[in-house]
Amino acid sequence: MPKVKIPTPLRQYTAGSPEVEVGGATAGEALGNLATEHPDLRQHLYTGDGKLRSFVNVYKGEEDIRYLEGQDTEVAEGDELSIIPSIAGGFGGERCR
Amino acid sequence: MPLKIGAGDVDRIHEHAREAYPEECAGALVGIDTGGVRVVVDVWLADNTHEEERRRRFLIEPLAVKRFEEQAEEKGMGLLGFYHSHPDHPAEPSEYDREHAWPGYSYVIASVSAENVEDMRSWTLRGDRSGYEEEPIVG
């Protein structure tokens, strides 16, 4: 099964584990299975309509899956996927408290 | 949980915010989470690589975040969160901030004008993403 590396802010949802093994033949399947096994993760990875959030970056090894085949990127036994945050913000839009 | 930032690190954040004005600045807060208080040991400046509208947007690239995480761990510390500036706007998170925030990190926001840093406050995203809790900044 592929392994998924979990960034620090999300480890609270994987019982502190920095790395989780999940089933799946593609990156999308592996992430979906991860969110099913750790349901509190889902809202931080996916938008309400089920798309990966724009600041959630997924790397297979050293490569961003956006530059491979996206969520259809194949993963095999021993492959390592990493979820890597990008950090964005700014004052535009409504204030939020 | 209170966020402890020493005067020297506060000065560096303020200086970065003033230098970047009227654009937004951003950087990483590195330190130790003691369980009762988060102690910032160092602040690391980041490049705002947002392609446009840097007066109201900032972006720290994923590989920069990964490098910060690895460097913090090498030093026996952790990535506690990030700071950014709001030029001519309050030190409060925006809806755009909330949409892009991660749980577990501290988000320090400095309100900066042409003259000075007017205010600085720290926020954490609620676990259900519904909004923020303010955390006190202590010296």
C-alpha cells in the first residue's frame, strides 16, 4: 500500500502519526481512503463539493501530482505521497471572526 | 493557548511588515509547543510569491513550507504557525484567510500603515473551520 506523509497541522487527526498507509491505486483513491479512515481530515482536504482545496498540495516523491496526472496519478506499493501545505491569505473579502 | 514572542522577534515581524508595505509580508514562527504555551524561538522571513495583488494577498509556496518544517525539526523545534501583514487593514482574519487556513497553526496578523505597525494579534482556526479563536500574545 502507498504511504501518505501527513503535515504537522493535520497529525491531530491521525492520532499523531506522521505517516499513514492507505489502499488505493491512484493518488485520488489513496487520499479518499485516507479521508474515509480519518473522517475529521476530510473538511481540511476537500471543499464542500469534493474538490481538493487549492492550498493542499500532494507530491508523489518529489513531484507535484498536478504536473503528473493529478488525482489519476498511479501509486504502487511503497510509493510515498506527501501532503504539503501552502500558506496563503490576505485581507480581501469579509472579515471573519 | 498563549503565544509567547520575545521583543526581538516582534521587532523583526514589525520591520518586515514596514519594509514590505504597501505589500503584504509573511513568514514562519518556529519554536516549541509546551502544551500550555507556544514559545516562538525564531521567526523566519518568507518571500511573498503571490503572482499579483500582493497588496492584499500573500502566498508561501509548498516547498518553502516543507523546507521550514524540515529545518525546524533539525533544530529540535516545530513550525508553530505563520505571520503576515494587513496593510492599512485591521489585524483580524479575513474570509479569504479562513478559506486558506490550516488547523493547528498560529496565525499572527500585523496591521501596518505607512507610518507604523498599529496592532498585532494571533488567531487559530477552529477545528470545524467555522471561524477563529484569538490567542493572547505574551512577551
